[in-house]
Amino acid sequence: MQKLLTLLLAFCLIGAAATFTSCGDEGEEQTPATMSATIDGNDIDAFTFSPETIGATYTNNIISVTGTTTDGKVLNMSITTDAAGTYTLNNDEFAATYTEDEFNIFTFPFPGTTNTVTISTFDTTNKEVSGSFSFSLQVPLSGKQRDLSGTFSNVKYE
């Protein structure tokens, strides 16, 4: 469990430190990445996730999608997959973190909840992923909970 927590925190820190940009041929029209979320029923404007802070990586069949809000909150989802589909948070094929600040890092699924990420588009030609998510996470030691749901689209991966 400590190894999983360390892995999740590493993904979170990478997402917070990285700035993502889209790739493509010069002059080619790019559709910007978008990410929107509802946290505990409160809308976060799509504008708080600017396209420069939304990105993804794909390594060893793990797609990791990350977005950072203008006030520094970080949302990361890592899914073991190579295709579109719906994945349930079970710490084997899907993990998620939501970081509000250094003291509130939500990682583990809240007991008795259904936690999913749906990959609607996994485009290996254009290296782009889109989908939706819905999960309840908690801070491991305090049990503090956050319910998150939303969408991401046109997110380029490396």
C-alpha cells in the first residue's frame, strides 16, 4: 500500500510541475484540451483548467491524465489500458488523486462508492484521449472525503 501511495504522489507531483502543450504540424489546426470537474457538487469553471495545464502520458499501457487549476489544485487519473472502455477504481487498473494542498491529498476510494473512469476516445494515431470520470476519494489518515466528477477531451499524450 505504501508503494501505491508513493506512486500516486509521484504522478501528482509530476502533473503539478509539468506544463503540457499540444504537438502537431505547424499550421495544423489544433483542438485545445479541455477538462471540467464538479467537486462535492460545486462547479469548477472550465476556464480554471487552462489547456496548458492539461495533459497526459502513456507508458507501459498506463495512461495518466492530469489537470491543474489556476489556484494549484491537481487532479490525476491513471488507468491501465490500451483502448476505450469503462474502468473501476480498484488500485490494479485505475488510480486517482486529487490534491487540494500539501495537507489534503485525496487518494483512496471512499468505502461503499462506485468509482469509474470512462475512456470514450483512445486515438493512437493522433495520440489523444477523451472521457469522463466519477469517483469519491479520501485522505488516508483523516478519512476526509471529496466527490469528483467531470470530463476531459482532446488531451494529447506523449
